[in-house]
Amino acid sequence: MRLSDAEPLVQARLDARAFFLMTVLCLSWGLQQPVIKLAALHGLPTLVQAGLRSLIAAAAICLWVAWREGGAGVKALFLPDATGKAGVLIGLAFAAEFVFLYLGLQHTTASRGVLFLYTAPFFVAIGVHLWVPAERLGPWQVLGLLSAFIGVALALSDRLEGGGTLLGDGLEMLAAVFWAITIVMTKAIRALRLAHSARVVFLQLAVSTPLLLGIALASGAWAEAQPSLPAFGLLLYQSLLVAFVTYLAWYWLIVHYPAGRLSAFSFLTPLFGILAGALLLNEPVSPSLLLALVFVAVGLYLVNGRHSGPRPSMTD
């Protein structure tokens, strides 16, 4: 769990492993949206879910590190090191993302929330342009982001009318900004690049747990909680598969591949979410979904195609 002196090798483009992992991650994240709704229907308010998810996932990381490295590894999770203030700051940004995400959903529809949340790749593009020069996106890649975003908008087009407010939409966009901040910080701050992914994810979960649980308590969400047995199973899915397994994989990918190209893949998540909602919640599927998939596919090709030119293999 110590820092390495050598900068991690950053691949110029996404290879087959990255494509596969990102597709699996986006599928898992897309399934999470219906799972959150189902857990809420079974008596577990969303803010309570967010706090408990971070708590359970942080505990899972401790157990995993103990299994791999013993007590010394677990101790290293808590001891101050070179990650220092950067680790706390990325934890605060992570917490802010979910605070704004869940508060925003109280003032806008889920579909509008998804659309504004997935403006995050544009903020990532701005961030890496300013602070990670080696990973700046070219014109074709920016066009690819726009194409993929148009695809998401098409997929959600029949669900965007009404139900939203300026406050709710703005909070969802703030969630997107803080999501982008966590990605750019991981790329731009050397201590975070060199830290083990378990350390970075643990810091985010550990810092966010008391904040999210405190907000759930202050908002009265805890008083409303009447969870049934299925709610706990759905919570474990969010905690162990999403917040534990996929976040570890995500931050490993961020360190070893260009952030802008990876973040473009997140546009697949709402499409998977729509399909999951149709399967799990009997939600209607828009005929425009096929066209949306075409726009997203074209966007991913433009972002990750060879036409964008080579990139340096090491971060600055």
C-alpha cells in the first residue's frame, strides 16, 4: 500500500482489456439506477442508501486488503502518507458528487438528472486540457463526445418533458462537475497517480461515509427508512459490486489509460440503465434507442480511433 517512485505507464489508446472492462463497468453502473429505485420502493431512502453503500464498501476494502497484505496493509489505509491532503480533497469531491446527485433528484426527474449528470465527460475534457496536457483531446475526440451525448439525449428524449426545475437540473450538473473533478485530480496529482487504487477509493469512501450519513440523518431520511429484506440485497449489490469492485477497477483504469477516452465510455451507462429499467421495472423503451446507440457508437469511435494521433506514454 506504499507509493511507487516510478510513474505508471499510460497507454496511448484504449486496448481490448480497457474496452472490455469499461463495458462491464458501464453495464454495472447502468443496472445501479433501477436497483436504487427498487431499494427505495422496498423502504430504503436514497440518501440512506448512499451513506450505507460507502460504509459497507469501505469495510469491504479493509477486509480485501487484510486478506492480501495482512494487518500492515490495513494500517496503511489509515496512516497519513504522501497522498495526504489530496486524498482528503478527492474524498470531499466524491462526497459532494453524491450529495448533489441525490438532492438534485428530489427536484427533477430521473431522466433529466441522468442527462445533466452525463455532461461530466465534457468537464473531464476541460480539466485534462488545463491540467493534464499529455491527454488533451483533439477536435475529432471532442466531436465524438458531442455525438455520444446526442445519443444519450435521444435515448431519453421521450422522458425529458416536465417534472424538472432549474434547481434540480443545476444540482445534477454540479454532481457532474464533482465527478469530473475526482477523475482529473487522479490524473493531475502525482501522489494520487502513484497511490494504490485501494487507497484512493478507500479515502473517498471513508471521507464520504460520515458526510452522507449525516445528511441522511439531518434530512429525516433515516426516520423514513422501513427496509424489507430485498432492500438489503439491493444495497449489497450497490456496495460490493459497484462501490467496491467496479470503483477499484475504474481508478486503476484512470491511472493507466487516458481519462478523456475512458470518460467517453460512461455515455453507455444511461443506455444500459434504460434497458435494465425495461427488464427490472417494466419501464417503456423509446424507439429512438437504436438511433441513440448509433450516435454513441460513432462517438466512441471518434474518441478512441487512431485518427486522433499518438499520445505520450507517460503522464507529466
